[in-house]
Amino acid sequence: YSVSIATPSAPVLLDLSPLELGSDVTKMTLAPNSQYLYVVSPGNSLELSVILVSDPSYLALTSSFDASGGSDGTAVAAFSTYAIVGRGDGTVMVIDATVPTSLTKVSPVTDLDLGSQVDDLVMGVGDMYAFAATRTASTPTMVVDVAAPLTPTVLGSVTQTGDARGIAWNFDLNRAVVVGTDNSAEVAVLQPN
């Protein structure tokens, strides 16, 4: 659905016919051009869907991407004309969305392995790095260099207890904020050097 919040105290449903993707939506993010929404879901043929949102009263499925293997899409972030997709098997891949009707995987044949399910992704530091919240034991927050989209690489990780389940980027302070599952440290703030 598309909702107008022009008057925040009285939101209005704009699109009365919901767009059916066939399975639950896991995460979504707006493309940098604000014309498209990238949506990931556990549906095996719709792990990444691109939805045209330029006319909020009419949402349209532009294309979808089915990644090889049986792992589900669990997280997505956007930078330049690319989407980085996290999966339930702990891998991430970079998708070229320059032509939104024709998505192409640009990362290597073997996806970048982060170890365990990727729950969230966010872009930061001038869109050169993706920050990943994962369920990887002891190092659940990872920094992935995507400056060269053909060869994404893990630059580093943060040692912490519990899983990282959500992550946000603060552009003003140049920091990532991570939420996790450990009862003693559920929120962490990370600042790249």
C-alpha cells in the first residue's frame, strides 16, 4: 500500500489495490533516485522485487530477481544504481539495477559469505560501505566495501555478544547504530576511522 502523510494527523491510503508479491516482505529500501522501491522476500522467485513508486496512487512491479539456491532474501540496501541483497544463508550479492526492468547480478559467481543470516543492511560513508547486521557468532556487525561493486569485500567486523538484528546509519555523525539480542548491550554505536 501507499500512504500519504501530507497531514500526519490524518494519513490517507493512496493505492487501494495492494501489490501482491506472493510471500511476506522481509525488508525494503528506496532507490537513490526515489522512483523505485527495492523489496526482498522469502519467495524463491521474488527474492528481490523492484516496484515503481513514482506515482504513489499506482504501484507497479517493474521486475524481480531470483537468486540461485534456496536461500531467502532477508535484507536490502541501495547505492548508486545497485542493490545489495542479504540472504538467510549469510551471503550478500550486488545487483545492478541501472535498468530497473532488467536486473543483473554483478558480484562474483560465489556470493560474499558473512557467516550467518543477514538481518539488515545499510549504506554509509558516501555509499562506499555496507554495514551488515548478522547472526554470526561473536562478530555479528560487519563492514563490507562495495566501492567496486564487482568485488565486494569484508573490511572488518565488530566483536560483540548476541546477534545484530537491525542497523541504521547516521549521516550527520558518520556512525552506525546497531541493535541486537544480548541483554547486556542491545544498542551499540559504531564510528568508522
